[in-house]
Amino acid sequence: MSAETAPTGHVEHVPRSAVLDSAHLGDIEGAFGRVSVSDANLPRTWKTRLLTLLAIVGPGIIVMVGDNDAGGVATYAQAGQNYGYSLLWVLLLLIPVLIVNQEMVVRLGAVTGVGHARLINERFGRGWGWFSVGDLFLLNFLTIVTEFIGIGLAADYIGVSKYVAVPISAVVLVVIMATGSFRRWERAMFVFIAITLLQIPMLLMSHPQWAHAAKSFVVPTISGGATSDAVLLIIAMVGTTVAPWQLFFQQSNVVDKRITPRFMAYERADTVLGAFVVIVGAAALVMTGDWAARSTDTVGNFTDAGAIAHLLGRHSDALGSFFAIVLMDASIIGAAAVTLATSYAFGDVFGLKHSLHRGFADAKQFYLSYTAMVVLAAVIVLIPGAPLGLITTAVQALAGLLLPSASVFLLLLCNDRQVLGPWVNRPWLNWVAGLIVGTLLLLSGILMATTMFRDLDVVAVTGYLAVALLILAAAAVPTLRWMSRGRPTPVPPPAPARPVDRATWRMPPLTLLEPVTWSPGTRLGMIALRSYLVVGALLLIVKAIQLSGR
């Protein structure tokens, strides 16, 4: 049977399917409904479409809300406290970036039935696979640690010891994941997402200046001018909103939810809705941070998210408590999503059963990897004198280092006809995605340079790197022409005898795909990318040794 006609439950033998875990085949069981794979011929009325959307919605909203985690709350509150409403325009620019990036992984997940880590490993070789996924494991684990730091800060305001709040949160994270039911897990995540609605009364209690906010969204300004601190904060806002783990999480979650190309439009809608939800939440945090600063005369004095709660609490215990609850809730959602993304990748790389549809006894390694990461991260936060500040810095630097490479892999996979067939990127999308990758590479270089050398003039470095990027782009065309001399012109594949049905086309098993053949331009770019990653990793190690020796 194919994935489109499989009965409810697990399908153990599916010919010509790339799906690694048979639990990834069957009916879609979402938090708000169920779609049977045998319902393909039902009439497509508005009611049917609405019920289908309700059943499918989830991966897009969860990945986006999970991105407003402890680091996101701190970054947006810092933007508000130090720069008022003036950086709201950055959030507006991030909406298309989020939608473009995550729409590509939606297609990869629905069409291939395989997680992002597995595709990288199989299509680019184990060298690239281990380099990319190994770094992801490290970054994700350190991110989980920062989520527990956020839980500790929120608990401190509420008056609960972190030695109580952190272990309880760790238990909650394990319990909501290890239910053996995708539907129960997704419902639990939506309960935590519902708690984020506290951002609405929190914003209304922060005396919002609506006209000022509307102007700041559409008119790019920076309060106090384009200083080094302001540029770094803008980069941090981009980095905390567009994170590498999002690509791995949503693709694997789409696969685990059993979404196929037939439901692509619904999952795209889920992703677009999530992008707007996350930006609205980020704007609320910026505007709340602004009120915390204006009402206490502490503009420009940001320390951490916990301090914002205390500043808000000077005016209203309810407002301070709302912020603390939002911070704790965001940390739990972020920890759940990042840890699950890592466990998904772990199952992909080692070929293990990795589905929330399976119980603990049926997927021990999958659940144990998740539990181990949660427990170890919680223990680190509870160790007296643990280098939590160094960990937070490392997360920012690693995210900046890995984001461009993750985006490059994503772009290459979405142009691989062996992988996506009729679902490959359109030319206009490649241009947009290429612009995004180039911008992310520029921001990554700035972040890496300033992480290594704190005294650099960020504004000047930004200008130099932008010019260097333009020169490289201009030099790429003649270089590629020279490298292509003497190479035979590739013969296009013959047109199919009959039109391909996009709604049912799925990637065949990875072992049956033709090997990847890189053009001279791609090879040159990948060599440059590998060099950048190696140099960046070495610089990070040196910097970590320097900081630990202080």
C-alpha cells in the first residue's frame, strides 16, 4: 500500500517509500481533529476544509511560538528597554524570512517523509552530515540549558526556588512528550501556547502607544543612532527569530504528523499563521519592555529578563507576574520543541524508531535521548557556579555560525529534483532565498567577529563585510564561467510521458536516488562554507578557553 491508501495504524511494509519509521504512515491525528487517509474522495466543502485545517494545524504554530523562547523574551524585552519602539520594523522584515525558510522545510517533510538530518546525511555525505548535525546537537543542548535559565529567573520573581521550579519543569517536559500519542503531545503544547495569550493583557497594561508603534513598524529608525550595540541587538533579534533548530523540528514534525503533499496548502497556512503569531508576540514583548524602562527611568539599563519582571512589578504585581509567567511558559515551550528536534535528528541519523505515535517500550532510544538531554540541562543550571553566562554567549555565537550553513543546505535540497521532483523551488523563490542566505551570512560574520573581538567597531565591520559580500557576488560570475570551460553541457532529462500528479508524488527510497552532482559554483560555495565553519569553530573554541580561564 502507498502512504495515501494506508489504513489507520502502523504500516510495516511500504514499497518504494523513503519513510524510515512505519509509524509516520497512517491517519493524521492532530490536537483539534483527525483526517483519515481514506477520505481522499470526500467533497471539498468549506466545512470539510475547515475541519481539515483544524486537524493539520500545529507544526507551524508550535515551531514559531517555540522560537519566542527564553532567549527571545530576553532579546525583545532588551530591544524595548534600550531602544523603545524604534526596532519594531525589524520584526516586520522577519515575517517573509520566516515564511520562506519554513515553507521550504514543509515541502521537504511532506514530499520526502524523511527528517532534515537524514536528508543532509544521505545527499551530501556523512562528512557534511556529521559536521552539520553534530554542531546542531551541541547548539540545541546549550539552548535547552538557556531555557532552564529562563525558568529559574521566572521562578525567582514568583518566589519559588529554582531548585524546585527547574526539576518540576523537567518532569513536565518528559511527561508531556512520553505519552505514546502524537495527539496528546500536541494538545499539551497547545495548552502552553494558550498561556502565551497572557501577552495581550500584559501589553494592554503597559500603556501602549499605538500610533507610535504603527509608525515604528513601517519607518526604519534606531533610537540613538546606528551604534555597535544597536547593530548587535538587531542581529540578536534576527538570530533568535530564525534559528537552525526550527528547520529540523518542523520538517520532522510534519513527517511525524503524517502530512503528505495532498495537505500541503493546509500546512503552509499553518506556517504563515505561526509566523504572524510569533511576530505579534515579539512586538508585545518589545512594547512591554519599553514601558518597564519608561515607567522606572531605566532606559538603556537592561540586565536580564528577570529584572524586567521586577521593574514591571514596581507598578503592578499582576503585570510583573504576567511577564514572569510568560517567560516561564516560553522557556517550557522552547525546551520542548528544541529537545524534540534533537531527538528527531538523533533517530534520523542512527536509523532508530522516532515517532510520538510510539510508546516508550517501542522507541526506547528516542525517548531516552530526550529525557537525558532534559535532565542533564536541568542539572547544569542547578550546579552552583556553573558558567551560565558563558553558555548563553556560546548559544548566540553558535547560532550565528550555523544559521547560514543550515540555510544553504535547505536551499540545495529544495533544488534537488531527485528529492522534491515537481516540488522543487521556483526561480523567483531561489532569488528570494538566495538574498536571505546572503543576508544571514553577512549577519553571521558580524556576530562571529564581535563575539571573538569585543572591541570591534560593529558599524564599520558591517560596512566592510557588506562590501566584501558584494565583491564576492560580482566575482562569482566570471569565476564560474572559467571553471565551466570545457565541461559538457548537461542534457536535460526527458519530459515525462504524462503530467506528474503533485498531490501524490513522494520521494522514492534514498538508496534509489542518483548521486548528487554539484556544479562548479556549488562546489566552490561549499568549499568556502566548509572553510568558514572550520575557522569559526576554531575561533569559538579559542574564545571559550579564554573566557573560562578568567
